[in-house]
Amino acid sequence: MRGRKPTPSHLKLVTGNPGKRALNRDEPKPRRERPSPPAHVSDKARETWGMVVALLDGMGVLTKVDVFAVEMLCEAYADYLAARAELAAIGSNYYETLNAQGGTMFRAHPAVAVVQDADRRIRGWLAEFGMTPSARSRVKADGEGEKTADPAAQYFGA
């Protein structure tokens, strides 16, 4: 274990660098871009992709290199939805079974563990992107994200 993850420099800047530690001037600065979903993502993750990418781009935190993290978030959400649908289909989070003595006992359906695991993964990725209230409380932003100039504007006067 190496301790807490370092705060990215852009987050230190918008929060006023409360620790007053030196910023990494050589930190990579990927260009903002809305990545397309990889061909191998599941159908349910692909459905979620557009919504997640739009939200992150609107916050000004999305770059092309975030494709893998967005994929993991969308796949975790797809797992969550599939497990919730399974539980809804059986109408309960529990099932009835017999124990070794022949008595009736109730056990949690395996989909409950999938829901819990997906929830944990989703919360982790949401925090990474600043998509939870506590994560957002550390960042000051105008909500519109970084403005990028339209390259065609110089030619067409737009």
C-alpha cells in the first residue's frame, strides 16, 4: 500500500491547492474528446455509454484516454441492471431451500451478490469521475466544462 491516491493537478487548481504542495508541471494533459464505445462492449453498456459520456463531457472532465474507465463504469452498470432484472423476474431477493436436516431455510439469491458487487464498482468509478456529491464538493467548476474553439469557425465566420 502506498497511501492515498494523489489528487490530479487540475483538481488541485480548481480547489485552490489547499495543501500548497507543488503541482506536477509534467503531468500529461490529454485533449478533451468524447470517445466512442469499443466494439466489444455489451449491448446494455452501449446503451448507457451515450448518457455517461454526455454527462462527463458536460462536466468538462472527459478525454479520449478515459475510454477504459468509461467502459468499466458502463459494464458495471450493465451488470447491475441485469442482476436487478433477474431479481425482479423471480420477485424476491431470496429463495427457499432445504437444509441437511430437511428443514426449510431462505438464502440470498446469487443475483443479490452481483448487485452488491456492481454497486461497489459503480460507486468507485463515479467517484473517480467526480460524479458523486462528496466528490463534487471538492471541485469548483462552472458546469459547462472547457470550451473548445470550432476549427471551422475561422474559415466560415461562424
